[in-house]
Amino acid sequence: MEDKISIAIRNKNEAKDLEFLLFNLTDRYSDTIDEIIVIDNESTDESEKITEKYGARFETIKNFSYGGSANFAAEKAKGDIVVIFSAHSYPVSPEFFDVIKEKFDANKRLAGVRCLHTPNDYRNYILSIDAEKDPNKSGLIFTGSAFRKSVWQQIPFNDKVPTFEDKDWTKRVLKKGYQIEFAPVVFAYEVRRTKAQSYFRRKNDLLGNYQIWHKEVKMRQAFNSIVGTFLNGSKNLFIDTFYAIKFLFFVLKFKIKKPEKFKY
């Protein structure tokens, strides 16, 4: 197996975001990546047509799970370096894939790299807090992470966990003596969830935290969430209304006086 770079994009009915990601990949990084695969969860929009437009491979997965889709992506990839994106994320740094490849070339015990997209990533990278010390915030995150397929062949992803399949894999490969590092390149993550999707994610996060990190589930958390949501909603409504009215009076005052100092 060659150290080629395969891009795997997980997608479901995100045609607009998918097109932007594919444009970005083919326009800016075509010299450094070897193939693009869209791992599609039975979309009903224009995702397949857009995939074909950019010359990528379209693969449909049924009975989607996060771990199962990561395994599916690894199976379909031809290269040994597999970079996973969600359709609503995209690389930013010009040298994005060059740095990833350099990381893998320099360390044969490297199982995966995590790229940067939040202050948590930046802080842990700058402070040299690696995955051994913090497998949650410095371990893989399956969008904007890369893994070595030859390691995956020995240690597949867990398709039984509802989420955090990336963190679960991080813990298991570290136990086997492999390493996870940061790659100092940046990607953007622009997820927009409905209330129903946020509930689905929150529910899976709770189950994942229990399975992987053994965090106890307490009823008080659910009650506090309801109370907190009500109080924060009321507080935010009051503050937003206060500043909206304050701005209205500022505009009225400005319209009446029209101070000369703002003219050039």
C-alpha cells in the first residue's frame, strides 16, 4: 500500500456545502491529494450529481453509524493516509495535506493526526498537551483528522458506540503503542443543526461519554438543563430587547442631530 492521500467526505443531503468543499479540494489541493470519495448516507438532494461534477467517487452507505461509516471510508480508500471531512467542513491552510503527509512520513508509529479548528485545539497544540495527556481534546476528531489505513486494518473503528468513535479509536491505538499528533494546519467547521438534530447529537454525546469516558448520568443534569434553558432564554430576551431599544433611540437621536463630525 502506497502512502497516497485519500479524502473521505461523510455527507447526507448537504449538496451546497459539499459543492464548496469539493471545489476547494479540486481547485487548491489537486496536486497533493490522490482521490476523493464521498461517503453518502442515502441523500435525496443533488449530492451525487455534484460529486460527479468534480470527478469524485460516490459511495452509498446504508444503516449509517459513525464508526461504521469510518470503517466504510477506510475500506473504500486506496491510499494509506485517509483524511476524513464532514461535508460542512473544509481545509484552509495552503499546505494542509503536505503537512499531514510529512507527519506520517516522519513517524512510522503515527496512527493519526488531528488538525486545528477551535481554541481547544490551538491551546493544546501550543501547550504541547498530546493525546496521551488529553485523549479527548488532543485525540482524533472525525472531521479534519487523518489516520493510517494500515493501522486501521489491525484496529478497526468501533461501530457499536453512538458517537466519539474517533476518541474510542484514539484510546485503543495509544494502548497498542501507536501515537496521535497534532498537524499544525487549520480547517473550518460550519455545522448548522436544527433543534431536532441538536437533540440527537446531545443524546448520542451522553451515551458516548458514558461508554468511553465512564461519565455517570445524573437526573439533576437534565433538570438543570431545563431550568438553565428557561433562565438563559428569559435573560437573553431581556438583554436583547434592552439593546435593541437602546439602538433604536440612538438612531432616532442621530437622525435628528446628524452631527457634522461624522461627515468626511
